[in-house]
Amino acid sequence: MSGHFRIHPRCITDVTIAGTIEATVVNHSIGVVDPDVLRDPDNEFWPWEKPNECPFKDGCITDMEGSADYANSEECVSQQLNKKRISVVQFETEWGYDILKVNGHSFSGKEGRGLNIAALNGSIVDDNGITFTSDFSNVGPGFKICAV
């Protein structure tokens, strides 16, 4: 999550950090999970916020900005095209940094510049849905993917 990670306080974990640990102060707030607050049954990501839903209109999903350029640090998810064959109407993101994930595969760039559109076009979306994340630098037209 933008260079940070979250671990639920009820989660037993072992973390190994390779390399030297610097004595610099991390300047961010640390979230608190109240164990007495009941789980939100409508949010599978509880205790953290549910991610934005990618806009869904006329059988198609887009990045959050729709027909405008997507924004920096944008994230959205969609289950709307699960179990459906998809067709790419538009796709242009910053290659290697602004990523659309479908069926466990990452797609970025544009046709002829990093993107293998044939590997995405005609895919059937699995139960994991579609996720999109952009970094903090370049933006572009984004994507529009429709059910066939």
C-alpha cells in the first residue's frame, strides 16, 4: 500500500527485513483496530476501508475518471465482469507502473508499447475480478473494458 503494509493485530506473523535498518523516524500515523468493534459483514477488507469500485456503465468498467485521464495514486476494483468474456475498448496506462490486473496477470502500457492486448482481449474474468492501481507520477487515458 504505497510503500507501507498493514498487519491486523490478531494476525500472527513473522517479518524479516533484509539489509540494514536505519534509525530514521517514520513520519506517518499508525492506525488502531478496536477489537471490540464488530466485523463489517459488507466489507471483506475489514478492518480497513473497502476499495473504490471501478465505475460500471452499459456493461463496461473504466478507471475512476471514466473518459478523462485517470489520476495519480488511483485504485479501484470490480467484480462486475466476473465470469464474463471481455473486450478491450480502450487501454493506455503508464507501462510498468499503472497496472490493471485480470486473472492474476498484470497489464500496462498501450498497444505496441508494452501491452499485449491479445492476451487480455477475449479473456474470461475469474472470481478475483479486476483491479487497477496507478502510481504517483504519469497519468493517461486509462481503460475501458466491456463484457462481450
